[in-house]
Amino acid sequence: MHASQGAPPRIVPIRVTIWNEYVHEKINPLVARYYPRGIHDALAAGIAPYGFTLRAATLEQPEHGLSNEVLNQTDVLIWWGHLAHDQVSDEIVTRIQMRVLQGMGLIVLHAGHRSKIFQRLMGTTCDLKWREDGERERLWVVDPAHPIAHGIGEYIEIEEEEMYGEFFDIPAPDQLVFVSWFQGGELFRSGCAYQRGRGKVFYFRPGHETYPTYYHPQVLRVIANAVFWAATPHGAQPTYGELPPLEPMPGRPPMGHS
């Protein structure tokens, strides 16, 4: 089946920025073998058939490639990081957080669970158990009616992956879409959807750098589905600040006067 079959229609292309710290690929020959032009390049090629407008950004770029101009032109930000979480500027994290609260979608992949932006939005450590053992992972769809599960079937089988195990220190998801079983016996909440302000956030577990997970068609389908889901802000823009009363209040001075 062609990767774009069944994708929800949209008149204006969704603007997607793929952020990758782009460190592993430069220092680990095995990662470079699978992702010679970076994980961001593989992700872009994998979801390009869905018709998104794509750009990439990396840690080494000025402002990590995430200037106000770039973020204001981004409907959904995809985030992959691992070795360099502490090198991400707090100023940029705050900038991303504000855009999410305003309605930008955020998809956090694999080791991005320990990224500053995911921890900021979750308010927890986001820590977990792990084991890099190249074992089989089966991601079960536990919410088949959710748009992110569209076209996936009952489960996704990945032959080799890193294990993540519970307890996963995150808030209870607004919607839990996938749960992983690993060959060693562990279970893990692998597809977690949240709303933060007007923005939608999705955490998706697969994608360890030493395995070719981001060439798996169903994994790419989930990421594309998540982009479609996250691209539309949730609800109305809230109003903040001082507000005059809706009803008359006799005997009280107008607002702004003592």
C-alpha cells in the first residue's frame, strides 16, 4: 500500500518542522549507516508522500533552527533528541512552550521523553526503565477509534528495538493510543496524547537510533497520522487580562480608577 493512501484531505498543506539534535549520526558509525543524512532526513522522506510542507532544524543551527519566524510558520513540530537535552537553550524551550499553548502541535519521539520541552509540558521527570537489546516490540492499538491509529490495524510489529519499561513518570494521558509489549516481557505506554492550552501533544515511543525504525511504513504512518491530528488547534483562543464587568455595578467607579 502506498504510504499516503487513506490520509485525511487538507486544502492547505500542513507546515511541519522536524527537529533533530543530529549528534549520534556524526559520532556513531552504526547510526550513520542507517541514517547517513540524519534522522530528520529519514523522517522527512518517510512522511513526504502525505503532502506536508517540510523543513528541518538541528541543534547546531543558530537558535537551534527554531527562531520565532520558523515557529510562527510551523503547524506541527516533530522532536527527536537523546544525547544533548541539556544543550537546548531554556529560552528556546520557553518559546516552543508558548507556541504549543497557542495551538502549535508537538510530536515527541523516542528518547525525546527526557527533552526539556516534554518535561516542561508534562511537569514530571518523564523517566522510565530501558534496555538496549535489539528485541521484538509489538505496539498494540488500544484506542482503534483515535485518528492517530487510522489505517494501522490491531498492532505494529518491530523486529528490533530498544526496550522501554514502566513505570513511565508522565501524567495520565488524555488518550492512550498504543501500548507496547517487548520480547523480554515488559509493557509500556507508547502512544500518549495530551492537550496543553490550545496545542496537541503526542508522545510516540519507537525510534532508537541504532535500528532502522524510521523506515518502517507503519511507524511512519503513525507519525503522519499524528501530524494530521495535531495540526488543528483545540478550542477557542482564551482571553486574559483586566476585563470590565458584563453587568452594571452601580456605585462603583469605572475600572482603572481608585
